[in-house]
Amino acid sequence: MLQFRRIVFSVVSALALAAPVYAGKLAIVIDDFGYRPHYENQVLAMPSAISVAVLPNAPHAREMATKAHSSGHQVLIHLPMAPLSKQPLEKDTLRPDMSSEEIERIIRDAYNKVPYAVGLNNHMGSAMTSSLYGMLKVMQALERYNLYFLDSMTIGNSQAMRAAQGTGVKVIKRKVFLDDTQNEADIRVQFNRAVQLARRNGSAIAIGHPHPSTVRVLQQMLPTLPSDITLVRPSDLLNEPQVDTSTPNSAQPVPTAPRNPFRGVKRCVPKQPLEPVYATRFFSVIGESISNSTLVKYVQQQWQGWGKKA
């Protein structure tokens, strides 16, 4: 019996050693490209598996998208979408109450401004991505351009995966934000968290921004990436299993009613209380009106002259 156990243990050990080690896949996307070429160029000097998301209306959008593609980096469109919070919106921000034609126009314009884009992710967008009605229109437009959608997950109940059902658009989801703060120690913690999630789940997507602190942390930590973690592009994860944790939200957005500039006429309030008007006043007014009429006065004059000799 002991000998049998030894044989089984040896076989199991041999199989374990012979089994291939599957590396965790880590995709890193740097958002907000197109505004800070100095720091963005430092990102482009990093491994080509680092991907960039370009704001279509940024002053250096076309330049940085072209440069990123030339350096071997994958390019995404970083499209502004409406947040739940009240704040000024950028030009061509997608809103749930927009028509399909308007959303298609904005995505077409962004596609033309960001060359070599193969995917799109949302800039802000908690209001837009939580609207199934709005995201259905987004997915219809993305399908025309053969773009995948990277959900930045700015809200937990995103409807992106649900909206993509029945279309050819593939959806992947962000797991970690690297730089919610620009403190380097915090960014390192988030980077290590992304590594742990990639190792545990098989893959993870982290999103950062071209802040000086983020650039420094990536320059320090990418060369020391654990050997069981492989840097990949987001598109390499399109066939990875995705879990939709959203709850249905099919309500159509209520269109904002146009503001009516007419505010009505102000009510005049007398300074002194008005005297009461009684019903008998009606007859008094009629009587005064009749007694002062031309006909009555003529009759009175004729009446007074009757019986007098001329």
C-alpha cells in the first residue's frame, strides 16, 4: 500500500512539473492622449503592448495617434460620455437622449480624427453607460466601424455588455484604475493589484493617465514585471470570458423640456383694501346711466316746457 502511494505521488508530481505554466495576461491602457505630448512620448517609449486611448477633440489627437501606431502601440478612441454628476461637458459628449443619427455622427467624426483606432472606450460616462437605451445606439454605430468597446466601468451597473448582445461588437472591462490619486505609492499599490488580478483570474485590464507620477511608476515597475505575467494589448483579451454583472435598465431617458422664457404676468396687489361692492350697486349704476342719457334729458326738457305759452 505504501509503495502504491509513492507511485501515485510520483506520477502526480511529474504531471505537475510537466504541466505548462499559463501566464496571467495584463493589458494597460493610458487614457487622455492628445493633450500632453511631452509625457505621452514617454509612454510611447514603453513596451509596445501598452495601448493608448486618444481624445478625438484634443489638439494633438491625430499626431499622437499616428505616432503611437508607428511605434507599434494599439490605438483606441477615448470618447467623452455624459456622467451622472453635473459638470461642464466637452464637445460632442454622448448623452442617452441623443438620436441614433447624432450618436453615429459623433462616432464617425471621432473615427476620422483618431487614425488607426481599433477600439473605443468611454471618458467619464456613468450616465451614458448605465443607460441601455443609449448604449444600444452606441453599439449599432460601433459595429459599422468594426470597433471593440473597452468599458472603463465608471459605474457598476454598466449596460455595455447587455447592449452589445446581438451585435458583432465585443466588450471587455477595466478591472483597475492605476491613478485615482497621483501619489506614486498609491499607483504602485494599484499596479500590484492589477498584477494579482491577472494572476488570479487569468487576465486583467488596468487604465491610467499620462500624469508625471504615473509615467514614473510605469518606468520603474514594467521592467520588473513578474515572469508569470505577460503584457498584452486589450484586443488580445476579446475572447476571454466576460461576466455581465449588470441589472436590466431599459427605461428611455426623459428628454429635457425646453425652457419657457415667458414667466407670466405679475399679479398687481393693491396697497389699500378695496371697498366692497354690493348687489344693489348694479341698479344704481344702471339708473345713473339712464338718467344721464340724451333721450331722457330731451324728454325732461320737453316735459318742463309743456303748458308754457310761447
